[in-house]
Amino acid sequence: MPTMIGWAKEELTIDPGTPLAGYEGGPPRIAEGVHDPLYIRAVTLEQSGRRVCVVACDTVAVDAPFVSRIAEQVRKWGIAPADFAIAATHCHSGPAGLFEVDGILGGLVTAMAGEPDRRIIGNLQACILHAVEESVQTMKPASLRAGVIEKPGIGTDRNDPARRGDGLLSLLQFETDSDEQVIVYSIACHPTVLHADNTLVSADFPGATARALEQGKVKMALFLNGAAGDMSTRFTRRSADFDEVERIGGLLARQVNEALNELPPSRSDFILGSSEMDIHLSLRKADSPAQAAATLERLKREYDDAKSRGERDRGELRQMEARCEGAYLGLLYSKNQPQAETLPLRLQILRIGPLQLAFFPVELFSSLSERLRAGDRNLVPVSYANGYFGYLPDKRIENTDNYEKYITIFAYGQGEELMAAAARCIMH
């Protein structure tokens, strides 16, 4: 039997007055309108009666209990939970209120992200289910070209601009008998061209890239964000406005098109597979509230002094500002530290042709995933997937003042533990 593919795209409507997510360390942000729409994209593959589905949402994150409920509901379309994944693009100009307040992190979630917005959660659920259903109902025979290509990328390590970070562009290009194409692509980069002063709904650069790619034969371009915890356009963007969003999104679209020309010939007999594993990671023991408050004040003084002197460039000042934001959230963590010592995480891998998509419910550092990919570059890390438990940095973060040090809930060194577990989960 031929491999079949179906796809669908649903707009997630966001009304003016909706709180926006992504910069919780600053003043509240309220949507004043929509610059460009947010979408839910779904791609479903069928092979010998088995269906595998990947969904991408233009949101800052997806919550683990939410994903579990959706995974149960898509069973009616012949999709097993192990063959179903939801990932967020991690745009910072989408709706807040996506996190449900329960479990180990209940109090902390409320303090950092506020109360859940049941209306937004319900709308998101309806969009996802409708997109999945439509993708199942429109299946067509398809072939696949896939590979991982080295490209310059659009960002750098956001704490060290001299470090390029993960420079791999991963691609799945599906083509139907009627010459329609679906592209699934992945790089590692925070969609934060727009800063906290933006109050218009936007998918940031992933939206601009999709607009550039979804033309002619390309009916869908689905973005999966990689190990972007330490990757952004902080030192490569020229400004923080919508013109820059279009420039960077267009640059990435050109890199995708160039990389497509380098892929091997298409195949219709490619492999579909999946595996899962659970792991418990240790939680970080926070400083006392007094110590955390003192750290915040110190970083604020350093930032204010640097800003008044005018001796730092825009990227360096943004880095110092982010450290203050991280320290503020670290203070909230110290006041709302979970009682549990460990947190269970589920790692899922979907194999599509030669690529193995590894879905992590964290903001994984590329400094961690690079070691994993050194042995197999076809292993593609996907962050913000099947849940969201914040930053997972490498253990070197402990000796810095960087934003991620103060906001991570995980004990330093747990990133390395997760990478060792992921290596055991890879399908050979």
C-alpha cells in the first residue's frame, strides 16, 4: 500500500483585550489587535493502516494535561497516543492563559503565568481537533524527500554571539501525485524578533516564513522549533519591528528553498515508527526569597548603570535586561518552590523516513542537543512539545548570571541526564 498524507490549517482567533504570553517578567501585555494570524497546522501520515500525526501551534507553549486529553480524543481517527505529537512554535505574541493549574507545579504556574483562560484553551482544542480531522479526511498518496542540511541560520547563542549554536536545518518534503507539497522544517531559534513592547498578535518569524513558503505547489509549511533554549536573533536582528520579522522570515524561507534542492531523491516506501520513555529529573533547590531579592537588585543596578553609561550595544543591553527578568522570575520560584524533589517527563520519538523527531517538553539548550546530534545528525530535537516545563540548560549555566539560570526549575546538570536518556531511546 502507498503511504498517504493529509494536512490542514486552522486559524486561532485572538480577540483584542486578550493577555499575551512570553514576557512574564515585565508589565502585563494586552492584545490591541492582530498583525498576522496564528495558525494550527496538522500533518497526518498513513502507512499500512497506521497513522502518525504532528500538530504545530503558533503559541508560546502547549500544556501537558491538555496534550494528553487531545491525544485520547484523536484515537477515534485511528491515531494512537504514541503516534501523536503537538508542538508549539514558541511565538511570544500569542495568547496567555494556556497553562492549567494543578499537579506538582500548580502554585508556581499561577505565580509566573497567571490563571488559565478556559475560553482560549477551548478554542485551541477545537482548532486542533478540527485540523486533525480534516487532515485525516483528505489523504492522498505521497512520496518523501528528507535530510539535514547545514545552513547559516538566522540567530546565534543568545548569551554568546560568538557561538553559532545549532546550525542544522532539518527537512521533510512530501509530494502528492497531483504535485502538491507539504514541508516540515526545523531550526533552533527563539521567535522573539518582536519585543515586549509589541501588543499586536503575531506568529513572529515562523509566520513570515510560512507566508513566503506557502505558495504555488507548497500547500503547507509546518515549523518545528529545535533546541532553541539558548538560540535567538538577539545579536542578529537589526530592529524589533514587523519589517524585521519579514526580513528574517524571508531569509529563513530562502534557506529552506535552497536546502530543498540538496535533498536526496524521493521515496514512497519510507519508514514510520515511534518510541517513548519516561524519566524523572531533579528539581532545583531555590535560594531563599531574601537571597533571590538581593540578586534581582544587583542585576537591576548593573543594567541601569550600563544603560546610563551608553557603553553597551543593543544586544548586550537586552541580555542584561533579560537577566533582570530571569531574576524576577527566580524570586517567584523561591517563593513558590514545589515540594516534590523530582518531576516526571516523557520523551517521544517519531521516525519519519531517515529522520527521528525527538519531542521534548522543555526549552532544550542547543549546547546539549549538539552532543546528541554529533553521533546522528538525523536525530532532530523538537522543543516546546507535548507539554512545557521551562528551560533545560546545560550545567555550565550555574556559573553565570544568565536569564536561564534563575528561571529553570531543574537542578543544574539535569540536561545532561536527559540527553543520556534520549540516546537510549533512539531507534536504531
